[in-house]
Amino acid sequence: MNNIIFITGMAGVGKSTVGHLVAKHFPKSLFIQVDELREKMVKGYARPENGVFTEEVIQQFQMARSTAIYMARLYANHGVDVVIDDVCVPFNFVEQYAALFEMTSVYRVLLYPKADIVVERIKKRGGPLEHINHVPTIYNFLDSMPKDSWIVLDSSDWTIEQTVNAVLSNIS
């Protein structure tokens, strides 16, 4: 089985940019953005509003994550390296990825720049500015989250290229 690299962090930390560039380093690779899987819902798409995760929102996160896990296993079993990009909410996201994290070929990467840097990045990219309101809550959760088996990268002072290189050096 080929590698599966799971990249997470708060909105605005660079998961998508870093994940896509990491995937480009492999001869055969698949880049899965779980947000895009969630947004495939044509009607009935549920998103968190004001930081509130209803049962429907949590279920839709779980369905997208189960799909991502299935895709990652399928492709990795056929010689393709897989990079998954997903946010670290709701707070049971680790449980929602339990089936993925029990696999030995999975690298868990937490992009974890300082909270004030995340706020600056969200402003610089033009939003959604509502994410700024959730930085303290998400960082309180991440600060207390057990990080055994995680590659935790404080990318506060790094360029995108430096962050990509840090991910690649930690998985080789």
C-alpha cells in the first residue's frame, strides 16, 4: 500500500496549497479535498452556521470523510500516493477518521501556525472573515488534543515551499 498523507488544521493555514504541492512530489498521486466532497451535495447541503454543528452537518462531514477514506484506500492499494486535505472540525473529527488512522501507511500532519498568524492569513486571503471568530475555540481544542502519532508543524514563519519541504522530510 502506498502512502496516505492526511493534512489538517484551521481554515487559512494552507492545507489545500500545501497538500496539492505535496501530492505533486509523487510519481502517481491523488489529492482529495474533503470540503469539495461535502459540497457535492446538490440539494440539502448543510454547513455549520456561527460555529454550530447540527446533527445534519456532522452527518454530512462523516459521509464525506468516509468517502475520502474509501477513495484513499482504493487508490493507495493500487500504487497511488494519496494526500487528504480536511479541516479539524467538528471536535470529533479524529473519531470520524478512526478507520483511516488505524492504517499503518497513514501520516497525520497538523499545520499549526500561531493563532494570530492564522487570523492574518485569513484577512490576507479575503476570508471568509467569519473564520476569524472561531480561531480561539478551535485553537483551545487543538491545544488540548492528544498529538501522539501526529506530525505537528508550526508553519508561522515559513513560506509555502518551506512547509511543503517540512511535510516531505517528516514522511520520508
